Amino acid sequence: MLRRLFATSVLATSALALGLFAGQPRQAAAQDCPRGALDARYCDRDGDLVADTPTNPRELVDPATLIFAYTPVEDPAVYRTVWQPFMDHLARETGKRVQFFAVQSNAAQIEAMRAGRLHIAGFNTGSNPLAVNCAGFVPFAMMASNTGAFGYEMEFIVPASSTAQRIEDLRGRTIAFTSETSNSGFKAPSALLASQFNMRAGTDFTPAFSGRHDNSILGVANRDYDAAAIANSVMTRMVARNVVRAEQIRTIYRSDSFPTTGYGTAHNLNPALVERIRAAFFNFNWEGTPMQAEFGKSQPPAEKFIPITYQQHWNVIREIDAAMSVSYACR
């Protein structure tokens, strides 16, 4: 299904490359090295598609305070509390202070890492490729169940009372997306609408951008939007917290599974520090924590971190981006 989803898409989204990073400080001149799709400031000599650790010791950073940010899909105040036990654990494992950075947008999160103000982060599925190529993000972990199951699906949802029963019924209506960096909130549904249903934004439906999945879900529940493309993992958690009621919303389409938020570090952290950070992710005990209570509501439940690679686990996302002519250029 996924290959059909993007194989014939002719959509192009260039907003990712139109000045998101204007005004960022210039770093050292581009090196003469292999880099693939990476920005000129990075190298990829080992061909794993992520930025190499700098070979010049003067380019490595070992900050006294580590800045951590979680992807801005829902209320930052809620997730600051959810992540606190993990940040305390991270502080003990690294011997560093750890500060939570409440980001308001995917673009702001990527800009912060590119500018050196963000050291550890969880980037959502769709923004991972841009974070990797523009900001030197190196993902290494993802949430999964105790059995190793992971993933989420993109869903088109409508108000429960809507007459829409199929995607075709959304012609002429308003469809909410989250942001143009989101996989399930924009890129995958846009490719699907164009390739399988010949539906174009502005011609066959009116697009709206809510900024976040929770806004889209609340908007459909309150009938502000006729439909929305969302990540069902977010909706599951919102229903579990009684933010919305399941009976307010109806799903008319569900995709195959995608990888979830990828966690990792900036490419230029001291390698010894990176090893301690990675160890903290994989030896963290979730039992009885707010993280278990919150992320365990997903299906499959998130109960631990598992190791991943960008090259393998984000291949399907890169294929969708290629089908939509998404550029990872940083201008």
C-alpha cells in the first residue's frame, strides 16, 4: 500500500527549503568529503546517511548543561512533567545538568539544533530527514513495546456526525493538516490524496494548517474542520487522557505503519558524552514513571527505547519525500 501511496505522486512541497534557516550563523567552510544529501557543513564518510562526528577536536562540544527537546505535537507543559524522571536519569548518567526546551514548532526545533542550542531531541517522523540533513541530527533510538513492536498509522478522521464515509467524500470540504514537515500530518496524506484520489489542495479541497496533531484532533471533535490527517498514536493518548471522547470522532482511512519519533543527539557532541547519553536511553527503567503512564497508552504501547538507524528505519519516509519532490536543502 505504501509504495502505491507515493509511487505516482507529483506533489512538490518546497516550504522546507525556503528560508527556514535564514540568518543562522555560518560555520567552517565546507569540507571536501562525501556527504550525499547532507548540508555542506557535514560529512558522511561511512555512508550511513547521517553526519559524521567531527575529526577536529576543536569542533567537538561538551556542554555543562544538556538541552533536551521533545517533538512539539502536544501541550509542552504536559510533556515537561512526563519527561522529568528521564531527564533526572540522564543527568545522573552523564554528570550534566539537563534542561527541557519546550519547542513550539518543528522548524524552531530544527533551527535550534542547527545553531548549536539543542543537544538531545526527539524529532517527529516527518521532520527527521530535515533534522538529519540540515541540523546534523543523529537518531539512534525509538520507543517500542517490551516485545519490540513499534509504529503508528496516519488516519483521516471526521466528526462522528459527518456524512463523509470515504476519502472521496471529502471533495469540496476543509481538510486540516498539521505542518509541512509532518509525515502523517501532511506529507503522506498529501501524496495519498494526489496519487490515489486525484485530489489537489485548493482545487478539490480547502487545506488548513493547525500546527499540531492535537489541534487537528480537537478541531475535528469540535467540528471546526470537516476532516483532518493525524497520527493515531496522538489521538489514542488524547482519548486516554479524556481530552477528547472517542465517540466524537470517526476514522475513514488508516494507512500502513510508520516509524515513530526518533531520538538522538547533535553530531558534534563529545563521543564519550554521546555514549553516556545513549546508555541512559537504553538503561532507563520505565516502570511506574509518567512516561510509562503517558506513552503506554499508544498501540502498540511504548514501554522502552530500542536502537534504530536512520538509514534503515526512515527509508519509507525518504521514499515518500522523494515522491513529493521534498528538498532537504538548507537556505
